[in-house]
Amino acid sequence: MLISPLGESGEVKLTPFPPKFVAPARGWSALGGDPCLPAGTAPLAEIPPCQGGQINMNDRELLKKLNNLKDIKPDQAWKKNYRGILYSQISASRPVLAPQSNIRIVWQTIMPRQILISLAKPVWLASAASVLILVVGLGGVYASKNSKPGDSLYIAKIISEKAQFAMAFDEQDKAKLGVEFATNRAKEMVQILKDTDQTLETNNDKLEALSQNFKREIGQVKKRLTIIKAAKEQAKNDESQVFGANLGKSDQRMEIAEPAESTTEKPVAGGDIASTTKLISENQTITNATSTPETRASADQMLEQAEKLFDEKNLDETINKLEEVNKALSESGQVKGESEIASSTD
Amino acid sequence: MNISKIEEKLLLYKVKKNDKEAFIKAYDLYVDQLYRFIYFKVGNREEAEDLSSSVFLKTWNYILEKKLENPNTLKALLYKIARNLIIDHYRKTKGRESVSLDNENGIKIIDEKQNPNYGLELKADLLVLETKLPKLKDEYREVIILRFFNELSIKEIAEILDKSKGNVRVLTYRALNALKELLSQDEKPSF
């Protein structure tokens, strides 16, 4: 029992334990539960309060009393009065601003200014701009694929072709690209011939320019093919020389140690080295020897045929022929790649 | 008195945009609890009223001057300003007669007329607590007022007091124990 004095009346008011009281959830949670009760026990009114020695002060009662104090409120008259005063005070401080709509406030909450500021940073702007340029550029190149001379995007096509050519380091690839470009020129000529809107003179001019271009491309491809051929032969010679030198060296060593198996089969003397190395190198480059020269020969021949067809103004056939050349070249390229892998693993 | 968190945020944003109506709404919402907070700290009705009014005016000026530095709630801002004002008040009244709590005439309990017994009981409790509260350490008293009188969440108290949540929990526990001790000391002679 808590005995409380009642001020001026001098009476003693007994405050019995309230039967209906349930401790406020927030109050208890702050304490990690009622310390008088075992963990997990609901703070029900039926459970007797724990005794703190002789003193009948329990936590629930205390919390209840504390909770009761929230009923203390300011004088209503003062509250109302000051409300008016406050309103006039804040009105005097600044001109009235139009109240904002809730939607706008919610938007500002979701999208704080900081995000916009961080988006406006030079790094983001620069990257956004570069991405935009890239997308627009790629789109332009793609769109220019079927353009013909006189189109606004034709220049993009030519530039992309030049770029492709610059990016190709292999002679084989360059030759292939040359054939492709020649095919493009032929296709453009077909398109121009189909296009009847233009005057005959302008068409003729364009056709003239295109055929010159075609000739140049074909000439370049031919040059490249001969270069490739020469390089191949040179490489073959180099290979055999290197191989021979190695063989000679190892033979010298082997002579000191014990007779090697290869030497027993074929006696190695100064002049014979060349013949043995030739044999071995022939075995080594057997794939190259069987596939590439043939295709190259056929590619050469087909190129000649295509040129002839072009001179005869048979453009469709020329295009077909050139596509065949392209195919042959890419096949030979594959074979070459495979043979390279095979020789490197040996 | 109860207001959802979203409403509270909305109110804060409106007040930030110098919306007078919103500020008056905030006054209606928070004046009772702020008054209670100040009352229990200064222990005098008139002073509590004066300080409460200053808190609202000062908060409005503070917002006008755009001094707001990332406040999460308007409530926290009001309490912080109230705390500072109370500290100033203590500084001014230092050396003067020590603050005494009002007698029962000064305390207005709303539902006194509806339920006289309840009112009586409350008054008794209040008297006991009122005499004990000033004896508590300042930070204990503060946390008891915020937590149990004004039913603020631990998070809100942590924000007002610039402390961590765990810190506030520990403080609440200790404050309650200290209050119990004080009350039990008082009861001993009566037996």
C-alpha cells in the first residue's frame, strides 16, 4: 500500500493496487519486461506484486503513476490564447506563402535535392554524354549499312569501313575486308541502277566513281594475296632454316653422348641436313600445303573472274563471285589458324 | 495527439516551407507534451507556460532562418529547443529562490470533474512524484518525463538527447531504479 498525503486536507488517501491495470507495453519494453515477473510472463493484475522487503512499492504501481501523469495538461484558456498570439506572431514574421500540395512535398521527400546534385556532377554528365554519343554513333553506322552514294549516311558507311580496315592487323583479314568492300561497291552500283529518280548524268558520275573504287579495292586485294603468298613462303623457308639449325646443334650434342636414333636412320652429314629438315618441315606444314595454296589459287582465280564479270557489267554475278571469294578466304583463314595451333602444340 | 510518422514528416516539410497553418497544427499536436516536459523540469506553471510559448516562437524563427540541419522530426526539434531554453532559464534564475512545484491549485487535471476519485488519486500520486522528481538527477528526470509521461519512443528520446538508443535504454532503467529508491526511502518512516 502506498500512503500518500493529500496536501492541505490532511487526509490520507490509500491507493490500492488497481485490478484493471495493465502495464504500458512501451514502458515495460524499456526495462526488458517486468523485473518482478519471470521472463515471458504477462504482467497480469492477478499476479501479486513482488515485495521489496517491507516496502510495498512495486514497479507496476510506479509505472502506472508515471503513466497517469501524462494527463497533466496546460490550462486550456492559456493554450487557446497563446495559439492566437503565436499565429499573429508568425504571420508578422514573413509574408504568407501559398500552401504546397501534398504530392509535391511527397515528391521532394522521395527525390531529395542531394540526389539531383550528385547526378549533376561532371563525372556523371561526362559518362552520360559519352554513352549517348556511342549509342548515336552505333545507330548511325547501323543505319548507314544499306546507304548508297548521295545518301546523307553514306559518309558514315565509308568511315566505318575505313575504321574496320584500320582495326584489322592481319593481311588475311585485310584482304577479306577488301573483298567485302568491293562487294559493297558492286551492291551500291546495283542500287543506283535501280534508282530511277536521279538524272542519268549524276547516276553516271556516281557509277564511274564506284567502279573506280571497286577496281582499286580488287587491286589491293590482289596485292595482299600475293603478299600473303610471299610471306607464307618466306615463313616456310625461315622455319626450315631454324629447324635445321636446331637439329644441327642437338646432333652435335648427341654425337658426344651417344648416337641418336634419327642419326642411325639417316646419316647426318653437312649436306644432308637440308634434305632431312625439308622432309620434316614438309610433314609439319602438311595441312598448310594441302589447303591454303589451293584456296588461294581459287580465290585468285575467282577474283579474276569477278573482275571480268564486272567489266562485262554483270553486277549480280560479280557480287556472287565476290561472296564466294570471301568464303574461300575465310575458310583458308580458319585452316591457317588451326595449323598454327597444331604447330604450336608440337 | 497520436500522429503517424508519415503525417509527421509531411508536417515537418510543410513547416520547413514556412507553412503557417502547418505550424499551428504542430502547435496543437505538441503543446501539451511540451508543456508537461517543461513543467516537470521547472516545476512552476507560469514559467512552464512562458517557456512553452517561447519554444514555439523560437522554433518558428529557427526554421525561418533556415538553420535546420537535417532534423528528422519536428518533435525532436521542439524538444531540443525546449531543453536549451530550460538550461537558459536555469542559468538566469540561478541564485534566486529555488524552484518549487505548484500546489494543487496550479495543476489542472482535465477529467477531474468526470471522475472525482480518479482525480483525487491522481493528485495524490502526482504529489508524491512531484516531490521526488526534483530530487532526481537531471538526466534521470528528463528521461522519465520523456519516456513515461510523454510516451516517446526510445528512438525519439535518443534523437532529442543526442544519445544512442542503447544508452537511452540504460538511462531509463537507472532512472526508474533511482526513482523507486527515492520513493521507498520516503515510505520507510511511515511504517
